[in-house]
Amino acid sequence: MTRVRTREWSSTDYYAVLGVSPVAPMTEIDARYREHAKALHPDRNADPVDQERFKQISAAYTALKEPATRAAYDDFRARVDAGTLYVPPQAARSDPPRRVDHFAPPRRPKVRHPMPAWARQSIAAILMVLGVAVGLWAVLGDLPAPTNADTPIAVQITLAIVALKLLVCGVAVAWYPQLRARWHH
């Protein structure tokens, strides 16, 4: 099945292009297309106007040769003529609109329950205490046994980075309400 560019349907009456009536049988459409194609084909006719006319006739034949495409084109043209092109086909009928007896409940915004201040401060304190503990461990404590790829200084640097991250997270949790107000202002 060939693809048809339907955006051209509104500007062109393909039946008029081929010179047939809208109720013409397929045999008549085939005969008219072949008649026009012989006269206007670019291999026989070098005139640019005739070549453009051949393109129009080919587009018309493409739209009308397949029954499904022809039915869609006829429906489209009928809706254009009736002025109901942008009304969905089921709504264009004379059926009365369906009555809706119920409505969806209105959407309510989600209620945010902020974390209690005591819980936030407790988490911040725990993170900061862990950060200080890891920092002290890196400086004063017995380090884990280094592997072949690690040196004691590499282990200390890694522990110092972990300590710094814990401290920064603790400060961020403690100052979260002020930071959020600044970010979302």
C-alpha cells in the first residue's frame, strides 16, 4: 500500500483532476488515468506545465485507486463540504450528547508534612558526630590493613574524604529549611 499525503486532500478535488464523477467505477478511473498519463508523461512531453499536471493526475490516481484510501478521501471531502472537518466523526452525528451523571472529584494538592525539627536536628548531629569520628580515626586511629594497591596515606586520604562528606551532609541537613527557602524563592 502506498502512502498518501492527506494534507493535499483539502486543496484538490481528485475526481475533477481526473475528469470523472465521484460515483465513477474503478474501471472508468483507470481508463481516464491511462488516457491522461499517455498524453502528459514526462518521457513524451517536455513542457513543465504538463509535467506538473502529470504529478497532479498521479496523486489523484494514487488516492482513488485503493478502495480504503478512496473511502477515506470521500469521507474527508464530505466532512469538508458539510463544515464538520474538525468535529470528530462520532460527534458529527445527530445523536444527542451523552449525559454524565458523575464527575471526578476535584484534585487537591498533596499536603506536605515537613520533618519535625527535632528529627532533622538529630539526624544532622549523628552525621556530624560520625564525620568527626571518622576524621579522628583517619588521623589518630589504627588504620585498616592496606592491600597491595593501597598505601597507608591513601587509606588516610580516603577516610578524610568520607569524614568531610559526612560533615557536609550533616550541615546540609541542619540548614535544610533555610537552604530550601533560598533555592525555591
